[in-house]
Amino acid sequence: MSSSAAPARATGPSVDDALAEVAAGAAARDRAPARFPEEAVGALERAGALGFAASLGHRQEWSLVRRIARADGSVGRIIDGHLNGMERLLALAPGPLRAAEMRALAAGSRRIGVWGADPVPGEGVPARLVDGRSGPVVVGAKVFCSGAGGVDRALVTVTGDAGPGLLAYVDVSRGIEIDTGWYAGSGLRTAESHRVLFHAAPVIAVLGAPGELVREPWFSRDAIRTAACWAGIADRAADAALDALAGRTRPGELDGLAAGRIVGAVAGIDRWLEAAAAVADDPDRDLADTSVLLRAAVSEACRTVLEEGARALGSRPFASGGDLDRCRRDLELFLLQHRLDPMVARLGMRELARRAV
């Protein structure tokens, strides 16, 4: 992200204090009826975390995302989308709009979502751009709209006269209906990833060109940021599993084997994110393959943490509904949202073709 557009850091509690507050309330939010985690996101806003991230390099920003997700995966999912949207605004918004939005971010009065998933048949007509009385508006539906009801702006992929895949910056504080009954998953319960129906929601700007959401290097950076969110949830799961194993009266060799595999999986995540951060700020570096391989490796490491914890500890952590249970529910859902096997297969086929020449 460009430091030239960075807002000033807000006064108030430190980020560490805010993260401690987010982590302390995570279990209670998961048990309560699902709703937007206003207190947790507000704590991060008061600490300036949602605004000053614009001044961070990718290594620090991904570390921040990871720490937030470690405190609460649902909150991490919302902040992941917010930072994705903020980076696109910095890159694509015209100067006056960009300046106004950065001022709002600095003041803690702007929350952004990125809503790209279309409904399947029976869930509504995919969102599209149409002319309204006072300018372009969005009608139709999107699903998996993380942060719905708590964000006031969203980058929404829509179809319009210029073609599919337009990226509309939409005022979602009005002109929408949130279908809170659509999302009934047990993971990421307070990420509020609902179906949203657009009833002439006003468009602030159309950013970039058709297909903008998947334009590089932004798309790969978005994807790595999401992998950092996975990593944070895996960190919390690893802590829970290792603490439970260490608390046994007489840990045996099989406990040690599980612990070693968990430690190795987390170390692998660390190495991949560090390697990506080392090249992410290079404008001439193609991050597409790095993003695919990193996500595949981090995904596998997350599964290792969960599987080894479950194998060594049995059913008790899941029956009692502690951190390991919540992290498993969060990760199992979250990892399914990125269909990695086809991407890895295409990368592999390119490598085979290269070697066959």
C-alpha cells in the first residue's frame, strides 16, 4: 500500500489492547445469536488499525491481519475484506474520492466490504448496474457479503452495459435488504456473510475496467491477505491444541509427534508468508503463481493443525466448544471459499508443458 495516502493514526488504545479485547470476547460472540461484532470492530477502529494500515508495507499489513484473525476469525474475515477494499480504492479511485475516503478512514467513520459472489439459481438475479433517477444504481443480489449490516460501503462486482465484472463502489447504508436467514453455517458466525438484495443502492463510482476485481497484482495480494487470515485462525487452533497436550499429566510420544507436526505446520505458514512479503512490494514481480502455491501450502498446513489436534485430543475439545472447536468450524468453511485444486493443476500443467519443450 502507498504510504503517501496514509491517514494519521487515531488516538486511543493501542492495537495490542484492542486485539486483547477482541480475543477476550470471541468465545462469547460465537455462542451468542449471530450479529455484527460491533464492539470488536469498534475497538480496532479506536486503535486506528482500520485506517493506519494504509501506511504499512505488505509484511506488516499481513501480520496485522493474521493477529486480528488469531484473536477472532470472524472479525479477521471482516477486516480482510475492508483492507482489500481500501487497497483498491487507493489504486483506482479518482483523486477527490480517494482523498475523501482516506479522511473518513482516518476518522474511523468508513468500513468497506468486497462483495463478489453471485447467487445460484433460486437465490436471486445477480447484481447489475442500471440507471437511476440521480445516477447509476445497483439492483439484484449478491451472496457471502461479509460484514453486511456493519459496513457502509462495498465494492460490488456487477454486470452493466460495458460488460460483466464491473467493480462498483456502492453506498450500502441504504437501498439494500439483508437476508440474515440465508447464512446458517456454524463457522465464521459473526462475519455476517449474508445474502444482500440491492434495491437501487446508489453507486458512488465505477472503478477500473471490466474484470477489475481479478486484475493483477491486486487479486493475488487480496488472496494472500486472505491466507494471512487463515494463518491467524490456525495460530489460535495450534495454541489451543498445544496447550491441551502440554496439560496432560504424562504426555507420551504420540502427543509429542502431534505437537511436532503442529509446530512444523505453523512454521511452514511463517516461511511462505515471509517469502511472499519479500517480493510483494516489487511492482515488476508477478505474484499470481506465488499466491496459488502459498494458499495451497497454507491451506494444507491449516488442515494439518486441525487434524493433528483432533487425532491427539479426541472428541473432548469439540464437545466442550472451546477454541479448537471454533477454529475448526471457521477454517473448514473459510478454506472452501477458495477452489485451489484447479489453480494448482493449471500451474502444474504449465510446468509440464515448459519441460516438454
